[in-house]
Amino acid sequence: MKRNVPLAITFIVGAVLIFSVFIPPMENWGEDFTLFFDIIAVFAFFLGGGNLLRVHLTKLSRRKQDWPYSIVTIMGFLLMLAAGLFRIGNPGDINASLTEQGSLFQTIYDSVFVPLGSTMYALLAFFVASASYRAFRAKNREATILLVAAFIILLGRTPLGTIVTGWVPESFSILQIPNLAIWIMNSPNLAGQRAIMIGIGLGVVSMSLRLILGIERTYLGGDDK
Amino acid sequence: MKKTTLIIMAGVTVLFLLSWIIKALALEGMQEDYIKKAFLVTFSAFLTLSILSFLYRDNPFYKFAEHLFVGVSAAFWMSMGFWSTIVGNLIPRLSQNLSVFFKVHYIPGDFNFRFYIPVILGLLLLMRLSRNYGWISRWSLAFIVGTTAGLNFIRYLRSDFIKQISATFVPLLVDWQGTGHFFSNLDLSASGQLVMMLANWTIFLGVMSGIIYFFFSKEHTGMFGRASRFGIWVLMITFGASFGYTVMGRISLLVGRITFLFRDWLGFNI
């Protein structure tokens, strides 16, 4: 029950979806299963929310390290849940859009979620700069190529790139940094991306087969019972 | 908590209140709910600066912002998932009464009972929270894994394998349209024959050598080794380009936050 049933479910669902491509009456099954997947994913969000509450309530009750911040997490979670799930502070009836301007949900989204999310990602700019300072030393040929490509792309996307090589005549615009950046993106970069994508494609196909045939079982966890 | 930390926290609270008052005074007469608007802008600025304070080191303000983000984003995705997927796609297929309640258009169908399957599997997934019956959630997980494997098997085979190989086999000798056109145009527009040929050669050789680099069943020596080395160079250009793009994306986000701080919060005209 604990191991064989999940393996059977994976095999049946995976095999049916692969065969559905070849059998016209089963064509819609792929869409149905995708919708099933989305619905289960929502339950997974609820599981995540429940687990978050459990973890932070435990931390709070046991007065573990940094427990006061758990109050912040729980309060933020409950406030957003009240605004989003129970539509508190949302003008209009139950059918009205959650993202309507002036609703509590949209206000929290604009004033808390967006600033926090974008600043978190913006913070990475500093760490990327710091990492590139360490990594971008032209120690060998490969590192130099990487450095030059990144440098051209960065320069090509800024006004500085246009200023530096703006004097190059139009008939040799290949040497203008913005054009060179475009060429790098469209030719060698595309070739490299394609080689990687072909590798990924083969990897995904073989991993999918391993999962469907029950060779790969790590997702079931370590319990063998 | 250290005395210094308490003093800094008190100072920041005072600054926050001061900023709120100044912003409210600046917005007075311009907007109807200026006190609320001023609070929201000040709070957003406080959160932005709290996250950026991590550049100094981990501190209580960063931890506050980080914990708030975790709580808010969990509830955000729960809410969006519930209203867009459960109410938007599931309820109209499951129940007429619930469709009326949620004011969504009911979609009748003979085999709509099949939509109970994901509901049951979803409920089984919640059993993960139970210590004794957590193993039942594996059934739902198995469905998710099976669906992903089945869909990705075909999808990746088509888009990442067959289509990419097909797109790589491009004409290496483009149609000859006369010497003048062939040599005169170096402006990188695709119409230039020389440029188009150069691009096609780069793509063909780049993909081939890149794949050779990833082929580990044969020792990388001789001609094969040289092709593999060229493959590394192509991949290095790709990584460099991706890196450059990532940096640009992050910098533009940072510019957005700095613009917010200076224009929306501090009121500079930039």
C-alpha cells in the first residue's frame, strides 16, 4: 500500500498520458490531467500554508531562537489570507476581482509583496557583482571568453556601448558593441543554449521513463514499508 | 536583546513616524486618503530599506522583512490558487449550487464526476500533516510525478530535442545573389549573405561541438577533443551572455527600487 500503490499510480498516469498523444480519442486527457495537476497543486499550497503555521506556532510556543519573528510571519500570513481567501476589505460581491484597486488584497500586494519581492531580487545584483569580481579573473582562455561575452552583453545594453563605438561606419556596424551583443545573443549564445536544451531534453525523457517504469523511486522517500 | 539594538529600533521607529507625518503633509490636498497613502509609501520604503540592510549584515530589520515576506507570499499563492483554479476551474465543473454561490458560470458535462479525482487526491495530500497517516499523501505525489513525467516525456522530446535538432540544420551556403551584395553588407541584418552564412555556420558548428562536449562515452582526444574544446568556448559564450543578462535584470530591479525610494518616497523629480 505504501510503495506499490504509488508506483502503480505513477505508471498508469504516465503511460496513459504518453499513449494519449498517439490515440486521437484520448487527446483531451492531457488537458484534463494538466487541470487535475493544477487542482492538486492548490491543495499543495494549502499544505504549505498549514505547515508554515505549524512550524511557526511550534517555534512560538517553545520560545525557540528568533521566535518573535514567527509572530510577524503568522500575522502577515493571516492578514493576507483574510484579504485574499475570505475577501475581507474587498469591495464588490464574491465575484469581484481580488486584484481590484483599493481592495485590501491589492493594497498588501502593492505595498508589501511587490517591494519585498523585487528588493530581494535586486539584492542579488550586489552579490552577483561581488561573485563576478572573484570569478571574472581572466585566469585561462575559457574564463576570458566568458568575461568578454558578459562584458559585451552588459555594454551592449547600456548607452555607454553606443557611445564607445558610435563612430564606427554603418557598413561595418558589426563592430558596434550593441550590434555585436545582438549577434552574440542570436548566434553563439543560441548554439550553446541549443546544445544545452538538447541535453536537457534527453535528460528529461530518460528521467521520465525511469519514473514511469518505477526505476526511480526517490520521490517516495526512504520508508520501505 | 542588546541595548544598542533597542536604541537603533527606537530610532528607526521615530524616523518611520516622522517620515509618515512629512509624507502625509506633502500629500495633503493632493489625494483623498493621504494619511493611508503616506503610511503605505513609508511602509514600503521601510521594507525596501530593511531588505537592503542585509548588505551590512543580518539584522532584526532584515529578519522582520524576510519573515513578513514568507507569511504574505504563502497566503498570496494560496488565495490566488483558490480563486483562479478551485473557483475558476473546478467548481464550475463540480456543482451547480456552488457555482451559483460563487457566481461562476456552471459547465455541465456527462463525465464531470471525474473532477472528484483531483479533489480526493488533494485531500489525501493534506494527510501529510498527520504523523500516522502521512504515507497516504504519497498517492497524490505519485499522481503529480506520473503526470509530470508523462507530459514532459512528449513535451521535451518535441520542443527540446526534435525541434532544436531540426532548427540546427540550416543552409550553410545561402543562395548566391552576386558578389556585390555578398561582400558589401556587414551590418548584421539577416539580409547580408555573408552575415547569414556566418550565423548559420556558428549555430551549426556551435551546437555540434557543444553536444560533443556533453558526450562522455568517448575520450576527448584528437579531433574529437578539439571539437569538444571548441564546444567549451561556445558554452562559455552562452554562460557569459546569460550572466550578462541576469546582471542586467537584477540591476534594472534595483534601479526600480531606488527610483521608488527617491521619487515616490522622498519626492525627488527623477
